[in-house]
Amino acid sequence: MTVLEVDGVSKTFGSGELAVHALKPCSFSVQAGELVALLGPSGSGKSTLLLSISLILEPTSGRIVIAGQEVYRDGWTGIDARAFRRRNIGFIFQQHNLIPFLTAQENVALAMQLNGASRRDAARRANELLGYLEIAHRADSLPANLSGGERQRVAIGRALANEPPLVLADEPTAALDTDRGTKVMALLRRIARDRRSAVITVTHDHRMIEGFDTVYYLDDGVLSRLPQAQAAAVRSSVPAPLA
């Protein structure tokens, strides 16, 4: 099942001589259960692409279909973007963005309550998710009392709260050391496998993409899919020029 279709999506900031083409027209698709890595240097357009897919940032042109529903076409979107995101997209931010005065369980449960779940059902489901993420023992802790890796696990739980078919992770390991980062990436692999979510992860750390199904490289707004052999070379930190 195709979860995401991106067809000719681009993003330009400004106009005329001041126009900045942050994302050139790009096309790709992601299947249920597929784990996709998006590599590229800082400023290459990786976050712009994720934000455009999720309609947090409106694209300039192109077409986007998520879970069989066309959500954007050349300046038109006929949906309530925020409501659609709550149901269909889980977003994992680089800095976790947890609400500091809510516990781990409450942060996860809130995402479900905003989508219409009762407090009781949301709390039960939040506890189940924290157990799945092996952090149930920290359910009553505030973010300030959690380690960086624990906070990111809570953020992943929040992203999974409404069982979205699409999960987008923007540099989820950037603020973590190698050991914690590796564990977070292992969780994302498990989520794709167990829950059949399509998972797209932005990262600049080539060491973190072991086990990914598909690897894309974005440079100066241009998206390229890396052949399997080249992706393997990148994983092992062996330089390989783009074809």
C-alpha cells in the first residue's frame, strides 16, 4: 500500500530576483512499513521537504497524496490541514517539543485528547505506548527529569498516539550521543516493521541509517535516490559520488 505520493513538489521563498528555490521539483513515493532516510548537508532543504509534506509549510507547486487522499495540488488544499495531521501524520521534532508541565504520559495522551479521545482512553493508550517504547517506568515524570533519550522516546510516543500511517522525523538524534541515537533509530525501524507505518527520517549522521530500506540525498534543493550499493557505502562512511 502506498502511504505517501509526492509529485513535482517544490518550495520557493520570495519572488523575482530575491527568490530562493529551497526545494526543486521532486517526486517519490513511500510504502506502508517502509523506512526512508533523507540525507544531506545543512541548508540543503531536508526540513523544508518534511514541512511541505506535512503542510506545516505550504509548497509552491506539485501534488501530495497521503493515505489515498489528495491533500495538496498546485496551491490548492481542500482539507483542514491541522485536523488531517492529527489523524494521519506523526511528527517527531529534533528538540522533542514536549510540554514541560505535563508528565510523559500526559504529553502522549494529550495528542489523543485533541483528536477526540476521552481522558480515560487516552491515558490507557498512552500507558500502552510508553510500555511499547520501554519507558513505562517514567510515565509520571516531567520532561525536565528525563534524559535526552527518554524525552525523545516520549516524543515518539506522542507521534504514534493516533496510529498515523505516516511518521516524519526531523533529525531525531541530533541532540543525542551515539548510543542513545542508535537506540532511537532502532525504535523507528521497529515502528515501521511492527506498525506498518511509513517512516521518513531526516539525518546528517550516516552512521544512523543502518537497516533503512531506501536512502535519498538532498543537496541544494535537488533530491536523488541513492542506488543500493552507494547507500551501503554511505552507511559505512565510505565517500561515494552521486550518479
